[in-house]
Amino acid sequence: MKNICFYFQIHQPLKLKRFRFFDIGADHYYYDDFQNEENILRLVNNSYLPTNKLILEMIKSTNGKFKCAFSISGPALEQFEQYAPELIDSFKELAATKSVEFLTEPYAHSLSSVFDTDEFEKQVEKHAKKIFELFGKEPKAIRNSELIYSDEIGALVSKMGYKTMLIEGARHVLGWKSPNYVYTANGSPKLKLLIRNYKLSDDIAFRFSDRSWSDFPLTAEKYIDWIAAMPEDEKVVNIWMGYEALGEFQRKESGIFDFLQALPFHAMEKGLRFVTPTEVSEAVKPTESVSALFPIGWSGEEKDLSVWTGNNLQQEALEKLYGIAERVRLCIKKDRTLLRDWLNLQTTDHFRYMSHKDPWGSNYENAYDAFMNYMNVLADFLQRIENMYPSTIENEELNELLKTISNQEKKIDVLEKEVKKLKAEKKEK
């Protein structure tokens, strides 16, 4: 029997407020509360809450046969608890149906799996505990931030005791292989890999309401027919997307909720069933192994990490951040506020905002603006640690960071003047 595995990612970062060089040492609160609350409430009302209610109805109307999975980042969970506790209650209702699986991931939705494996392990453990505390479910499957994966990360995850991991269907890794099978991790045969069918996933998430798309309009019947027509030996179709695709990117007026609601009935007519990641991992035998020598992720055509680590600004920020990780871990045990800031500063979004090619979701004017704001916050964070625990960080290191920020500000001023000059010359022509 062919299996359909629906999984939804929910992550919303805590966006930083405008933090200037002169705020370093004077202001230790980094977040734009107004923007964060406004963002969460909009998403909850337009997407998360109505989709949760619909999925609950789908589960009940199919006697539990419709199943899906969620991975909800730590920052998102904390904001839901603060601004929309009714959404937490809604997820508890879904958990009680036993048709929903909750996955684990690095708590901060961070790049720690690439830059600091000790931090990665601690964050995964923290996230798993948070899921159990809120929903009474102990996660058995894992997905990394941004679906980042490599053989090395697979070995680490397997060593941590996880048997199922969700990864992206990168062409340069799969080659001729189909994403519609269960695989094992190269070098870690106990770890089963489920691979995102990005074509079918993006048909819903990005193309559903695109009138220029050759397959518009997309109906539930047409979509299920595509899956049913796949070769018989392709046993699993992994359809994964950001949850905000339902109701936010694809608005209610587009018919997205009607489409979702009709899927189970057309699937059951074709003899297809819905499963959670752990269920399909246990039920379907793997065909062979998949190897990723270098980290892959879900974003862009390249399916690599370049959108988070591809330029000098991002690399410098990440080097400074993870360069003090061991020292920070010695301090945060005694200060919960420091721990919260440490986690939030690791969120992948901050580094994406520094991207020159795809700063999706950024509220900054440009990558340099995002970099400077982040580095100012990071400098204040380091100064707090130095003030509280003088023995843990050398003054030379903090001074070096402050000097770097000052030099970068000067460079950015020069670049901005050059840009303005070029724009003016272009207008004259």
C-alpha cells in the first residue's frame, strides 16, 4: 500500500529590535515585542488555528485515518505560550487523537549541527523535553533545522538514539534515486531517512494559487491521482511544508482549506493511507543507503547552506557566535535570561537576513544592516557575560569584537555612499 506522510514545520523567530552601537552596554533587551506579537497573532488567526481546527475535523471524520506530523521550534512554542495560549490548547487536542506525531529538532532552530555538535545535542534534548511537557509525547523522529543533513550529522543523530530522520530531496545527493522510498544513512544503517518530495510539497506550498502555473487549478482529486499513478514499488510520498503555507501564503480565498479537507476522501478511494514519519519508518523496509558528504538543506536550487553561510558577513557572525559557545555554557546555568538570549541569537533567520541572494522574511534594508544590528546585539551579550563572570571571557576578545563592529560600520558607510553615487549617476543617464 502506498503511504502519504504529511509533515508541517512551524517556526517563527524572535525578531531583534533596532540595536545601535551606542546601545551596547546600556540596553540588554534585544527583541521587538510589538512586531513579534503582531506577527504571531496574524499567523495564528490566518493559518495555525483554523488549520488545526480543520485537521481535527479531518481526523474525526475519517475515524483517525488522516494522520500528520508537526515540528514546532522552541522560539515558536515560547511565543505561542506568551501570545496565543489557545493555540497550545489546540495542539493538545490534536495530540489526544493519537493521529498526530510531534518531532524533535534543535530547540533554537539553529545551525548548531554544523558548528557545535555539543550544543546541537543539548538543544535536541531540551526540545524533546519541551514537547513532552506540553503535549505528553516523547519524540521518536527528528528533523534538523532547515532540513540540514550530512553523513556526519546522521552519525551523530544515530548515536543519540534516534532511528528516523527527515531530510531534503536534494538532486545532487539522490541522483537517479526517487524520494519515494525509505533509505538508511550511509555509515549509520540503524538510522532511516525519509526524504521530502519537494515537487509535490511545493505544488501546495508555493504554486497552489499561481494562475500562471500549467497545473492550475490544483484539485484534491488531481493531486491524489498523481500520487496513485506513481510506480507500485514507491511506497511513501513525503509531503512537507511550512504550516503558514495553509492560510497565510495560500489564502483562505484560494480554496486551500477546501483542498486539504478533500484530500483524505480521494486518497481512501484510491487505496492510499496516511501515516506519520515513525509509522512509515517502522512499516516500510529501506531500499539502500543515501550519502551526503557535505551538508544539504531545503532552500534554493542548490539545496546547500549558502543562504545562511554563503558570504563573509554570515561567516564572521557565526564564527563570533560559536567561538564563545563553550564559555557561554559555563555561564547560562546560573542565568535563565542569558540562556534565552543565547538560544535566540542562534536562530537561523538572523543569518538568512544577512544573505545577499535570499534574505526572506527580513525587515532590514540590506544584508549589511542585518549584520550590523546582529553584531551590536552580540557585542552586548558578550559584555554581559564579562560583567557577570569576569573570569570566563578575556577582555581582549570583547574588545576585538567591538573593534570589528566599528570597522564594519565605517566600511558600510563607504559602501552606502558608493551605492547612492551609482544610483544618482544611473538616473542622470
